[in-house]
Amino acid sequence: MFEHHTGAGVPAHLGVTRNGKDINFAVVVRDGKDCSLLLYEKGSSTVAAELPFTEEMRFGDIYAMEISGLPAKEYEYNYRIHGEVVQDPYAVRLTGREAWGVRPEGPHGLRGVLQSDHFSWKGDRPLMLSYEACVLYMTHVRGFTRDASSGVRRPGTFAGIREKIPYLRDLGITQLELMPVYEFAEYEEAKASKKHMPVRRMDTDRINYWGYGDACFFAPKASYSASGDPVRELKELVRELHRNGLELILEFYFPERTSPYLIRDCICYWVSEYHIDGVHVNCRGTLLEDLALDPRLSGIKIMSEYFPLEQIYEPGYEPAYRRLAEYNDGFLERARRFLRGDEDMLGQVAYDMRRNPPLQAVVNYMAYHNGFTLMDAVSYDVKHNEANGEEDRDGTACNYSCNYGEEGPAAGRKLKKLRRRQLRNAFLLILLSQGVPAIYGGDEMGNSQQGNNNVWCQDNETAWIQWSRTKADRDLRNFVREAIRYRKESPVFGRRREYEGKDRLSRGMPDLSYHGKKAWYGEFEDHSRQMGILYAGCYTGTDTCYVVYNMHMIAHELALPTLPRGERWHVAADTGREPEAFYRKGEEPLLEDQKMIKVEPRTIMILAGKKDETD
């Protein structure tokens, strides 16, 4: 055992901190319960030393101990609180869960690591991209590359994602969001509900694949590391993402009654230590207000389902850099219902497509981990979660999906063609919205979960992305790439300012307008499923753009608004055209009829007003 000296420590910083050769341990222990520090020789689950905290080391509900002479590289640690071995909730690295799906052995199997190696960031900083420039891609660390079809050398790891950066960059992605990357338990023990009741193992055959629940929120997940060093591997991923122009957003789920102090400290730690660009926080209320106002997070994106904006910003104030973003789950419902042809959706979708508030961005998506993939949304009428072991009772029953005549994978050519068209329509609904478009990983290649809309416990091919294996998959991916490119190259979409629907600069037409059978007259009756949206080029500094939507099962004619003198309508994209829905720039065909256009069933077309070279 090493020679050491212990004394009262500093309670200001929880967790383990260093002051020269001295190491400070600080932990919250409520109700005056007894507490001691457990030290283990590196790699051993046998307690080498137990150092009790004394009353002079107690500061309110915090115990703080300073140790001199502790060789940090040679030891690991835990706490014993009121007889129970617990991990430090502020531990920045853990050992004992290096292998995915393997439980630590005994109460001492999971231990905090004291050693922290230096990492050279080489000048790296968060990118601070504007939301207007962002296309978000949401995925799971393990599921993104775990399947053999991913073709990576280190599947299911941070390093595996790093191998896929060229793919993401080629697709046009600028933001990567990862589901929980911190140290969670794949298998959990049920706790006794009454004193002296035996502890029973629960759901031993079901794995916590997603990672939601209690966790060590400061420590990156060891089993997501191919190198055995999750700290360094994740930092290398962040640095390489930044070098390629991609931001990293991390999702955090904090269970109820998680200390707000821990939450704030945790997010600030990840920002400072890992250079992440933002967080998607699953919590509500006052905490979100505190995070939004925390000066340590002033340059970091914060995403959540709701922000109390009136508590965050003074009346009339508009931030120079929009950091907040609302996850718009309503967009998923309304866009899916519009896609399948439901009545009374046109007005709501029209609003969603232009919504772009000044105080926060809006993240628009039509699929994410909780629910159907996009492919399943056009392939299944109902969920099929039998494999989850709950007799299909789990998962939402409200999927707003449609199988178009046959449940599950399509066998007929006609049905396959219709579903491919609907997938292209779905991506244009997302990518032509004014908010931040978000793609669920794998949707761009038609990935299916066989109708399972709740794969939280499926660590297998059901939840893993099945990478492109057919020409149809590759055609869809190419379409998504072209749609993202079109969005980025067009100032019409992803604007900083919301369209007003007015001609505030007296240019002869409003910045945005709606059209039906008659130009300048939108038809928003309950039965309408078709509309045209005109984006005036005189307000955007580019070609006037006219997007026509027809989600009805029959064709409709829509009026073509008159363009400025010398311009004529050309077709930029048509989702009914396979395999290349987008025309090459400069090769967009001229419309013969410049007053009316017939839009085929379940079709979206993009028209561009261009100078007539013959004039």
C-alpha cells in the first residue's frame, strides 16, 4: 500500500479533481449517512484500501477528502455509502463494462478510473454553424455500423462512425446526433420494493439497447470503443468530424429527480472536455431555462421538445446567434398524415413548411428512433413488436402510416414503385421545410425494422442499419443527396427570417404565396390535398421557386403564377420521375403550358422561373 496523507478536501467541485500531486474526492451523501472511499489496484475488484470520511470532511451534504501521495495511474475507486458500494456519479471514466452486454462481476466490478491522459486538440473548436446551414442526421453509435453490411473495420464503435464520415459528408450532412454515448447499463437489476425483500433480476433476456435510464453521465461508454480507450476515441471522432465540417450533437436523457446541479455540471463538462457542438436534452421546465441562460453554454446549441422562451428572453430581444431549437414532433404527425392523403391537413402542413421563429430554430423530421422508420411508415398499417416480448402491447399505436394495400415488404412492382415515390415525397417534405431538416439514420437507403416501432431491446439486425444492398436503395440515397444539395444551393430554403406572406418591399408580389386551381388563391378546404407554394425570387435573390404538392390519389391541375417579364417555368424536380427525380442544373426542361400544370397523384414537383434564352 502506498504512503499517503488524508485531510479535509474542497467541496466546491464534485467528483475527482487534482491540485498538483494532491487528489480531491467530493461526493454528495444525503441525510448524514456514513461514507468511505474505496481504492482498488488497477484492474482488480479487490478493495486495497477503505478510507472513511470524517466529520471534518463533511460540508453540508458533501463529503470532501484530499489525499496526498496517491499514485493515480495505479488505482481505481468507488464509494461505500451506508454499506452499499456505489460508483461516483461524477466519474469521467469507468472500467468493468468494456465488453457490450456483459455485466460487471459483483458489486466491485464497475469502478471509477483516476488516470486522465492528455489529448491534443490541435486547435479544434466547436464549429458554431448557423441552424440555417444545418442538415441533421440522427443515429445510434452501435446500430449505425454494427451490421456487416456497413463495411467498416471496427463496427459498432466511435471508430466505426469515424470511418463513415466520408459517407455523411458526401450525403450532405452537417450535424450528427448520437443517442446516449455515456456509460449506461445494458442489463439492470430490479431493486427491492420493501425492506428485507430479495432483489430479483428483471428482464434478463432483454437488453437496454437505446441507453435510456440511470447512468454515469460523465463517462463515455467503454463498449463503444474499439481501442479500449473511450475517452481518446470519442475525442478523435469529434476532432475528425470538425475537420470535415460536421457538428456533433449528443442526446442526454435525465430521469426524474436527477439533480439539476449534476445536469448542468454534466453538460458543461462535455462541452469543455469533448468540444461537442450541442446537446439534445430530454427534460423540461426550469432546468431548460437555466441551461439557456448559462454563460458557459453561450456558444452551444441546445435542443429540446420545449423552451419557456418568455422566461429566457426579454420582450423584443432577438439573439444574434440562435442556439435553441425545438424538436417538432408535431411535424412528424402532420407530414405523415398529409403524405398518406388524410383530409384537413393542408393548412397545417403549409404552416409547418414556412415556420421559422426568430428566437429558436425548429427541427423537422418524419422518423426517429421512437416509432416507424420512413420505409416502415409506407409499408405497415400497424406495429409488429412481437419480438419485444410484450405481446405487441408496447410502442405507440399512432404511427400515421399506410401500407398502400399490402402489409410488410412489397412483392409487386407497382406497389414498390408507389412506396419509392412516397419516400421521395417524404424527404422533400422534410428538406423543403424552413426549419432544420433531420434524417433518421438509414432512412436515406430505405432501412426497415420489419414493422417494429420500439426497438429499445433489439440489439440485432432489426435495430442495426442494413446498408444499401439493392439498386433501389442506392437510387433513394442518391435522391436524398441531390435533395440536400438542392436545398443548400437555394437561398429559398433554410432562411434566417420567416416568410411573412406580404410584399413588404413593394416588389410586385409577396415573399411567399399559396395557389390552387386559380393563381394567388390557395384552396385549404378540408378535402383539399394539393397546393402550390410560390417563393418570390425578388425576395431571395435567386430564381423564383414554385413547389407543387399533390398527395391525392388522383391527378390535379394547378395554376402557374405569372413570372416577371422574360422568365419562364422549368421543371427542377419531379418525384414521379425515376430514378433521377432532379434534373441537372442547366438542363431543366421547359414547361409547354406556362399557365397550368397537371400534377400526377402522390407527386411533388419543383419548378424554377428562369430567363428565357430565346427572348
